[in-house]
Amino acid sequence: MKKPATRYSSRPVAIWLLIGVGMLIIQILLGGITRLSGSGLSITEWDVFTGTLPPLNEQQWHVEFEKYRQTPQFHLLNFEFTLNDFKFIFFWEWLHRLWARLMGFVFFIPFVIFLLQRRFKPEMIKPLIILFLLGAIQGAVGWIMVASGLTGDAVYVQPTKLALHFLFALGLLSYTFWFAMQLLVKPKNCIENSPLRKFTLFILGLLVVQLLFGALMAGHKAAAAAPTWPDINGSLIPPHLFQSPAGLLNLFENKITIHFVHRTLGYLIFVLLLVWTIKVSRITGSPLLYKSKRLPLTIAILQVVLGILTVIAGSRIIPGKWGIFEWTAQIHQLVAMLLLLSLIWMMYLLRSDKRATYR
């Protein structure tokens, strides 16, 4: 009797995806450094291949510096920059783009190897195509964001485009993580609980909105506009949040309104996660879910503390210097991603269709 062909394990594919998750987290953090250091507009062209190497001699450095000297940011903000100042901001933007290229190789080369080894089941093909499309879209949105700061009187990228770039990055991160879980987590570790799953999805939706406003906070540099806590410049609810001529556009343009919404959603998510944790503690049937039950709330507590420290440190910002504000802001961003992934993890363990797996 002929033996069936041995099927390759999907575990290497899952590890490949988790490496991608780690690299995406680093890439988003590098994006945060470029923003906090004011480096995002230092490279004025998008050369996918020829831009891999930095300037290799003094003449090339002067060429790149001259390109930067034509930007509004240089004329209106950094007109006193020397070549050494430019080299500093150039490095962070170059590293951010280089890491993106490296991710492309890390995703593409194993993809080809796994394809030749026939590790991909037919049902994996569509998610993989989506994964590569999301990566390509993210790169395009990144350049659109940079281009928004290179014309007119802009000295920074447009905050709404920065927020869009950030959300696309989080979407790619979440999708990759979910895909990996479909290969690693056994169906027996999942439990069907529709009410709790809907509650988790609601909190996740609020978190996405809160992260959007966090990106708007960063784009508008709104932390320094109200570096006080628990009040916002002396008021728990600042006056005239929506009474200016901008109306609802205050949600995207008014620093104090953005600040208020971001803080309020943070408090609300914390309270909801407290209730969520109590609810999860009362259910049985999934040891993995039970072991993970305190994870989102624990991360949320840390995130709230970091948010408060970041706001208070907003009064200590020194242009061109990396200090306490920049450190807390970076860690705040990292913990935000961990909170998002913890809720994605819980959503997976509470999924209603246990057949939706590629194991």
C-alpha cells in the first residue's frame, strides 16, 4: 500500500510571520524616532533601489544637503542647520527606510523558499497576497506622507497623513500576527463566547480610534499644548472644544480637542478593560484564555502611567535634544502596540469559527 506524501509542517511559516511582527514593531518605533527627532523630511526623494546606500563621501553629502536646503522645513525652521546637523537627521530617516527594505527581503526570500517547498496550503494564498498588498500600500502611503511636508509652507508632514500611515502600519502588524496565530494556536485553545467577543471587539474599536488620536497628537505636537495632569491647562473639560469656526474639524485640527479626546478614550478603555477582565475571570473552557486574562489590563495600566508621564514631560521638550519626553513617548508607543496585539490575541481565542485555521 502506498504511503501518503509527508506534509511539511506550517511551524516555520508561523515563525517567519512572527519575525515579521517583530520587525514591524521595530519599524514603527523607528518611525517614531524619525518624528521625534524631526528627521522625516531629510530625504527628499523616494529611490527604492538607489537610495539603499547613504552618501559615501563628502561630495555626495553636500548634494543631499543641498536638496534638503530647498525644502520649506529648512527655510522656515532649520535654516541654521550645518552639514553635521543634517547628517544626524538623515541617518534616522535612512535607517527607517533601510529597515523597510530589509523587511521586504525577509518577507520575500522565505516566501519563495516556502513556495518551492510547498509549505503553503491553498487557503493560505489569499492571505499572503493580502499581506504583500498591505505592505506595498504602506510604503506608498509613507511616501505620500513625506511628500506632504515638502511643498508650500509645511515644516512637518500633514498630521492626518501621519495618522493614516500609522494606522496602516498597525493594520499590517495586526494582520500578520493574526495569520501567525492561525498556524500556531490549536482550535482546542479557543472558546466560543459571542457576548464577550463582541465586548472585546468594541474595546478594540475604541483602541483603534484612540491610537488614531495618538497619531494626531504626535502630528500636531499636542502634548506640549497641555503638559498638565489630571487637568488640561486648568480644566478637566476644556472650554470651546467644538465652538470655533472649524466645528467638527476641531477633532483633527485643534490641539486641545485632540488632546482631550485622546485622554478621555484612554480612561474609558482602562475602565472597560477592568470590566472585561472580571468577565473573563468568570468563564471556563480555555486554559490559554484563562492564563492570558490579565494581560490587556496589565498593559493598559502601564500605558496610562506612561501617557501621564509623557504629558507631564511635554513641558521639558528641548528642540533638537533627546530627553525624558522623547523616551516616554517612544515607550508609550511601544506599549500601545503591545496593548493592540493583546486584544487581537484575545479576539482570536474568542473567535466563533474554530475552523478558520491553516494548521
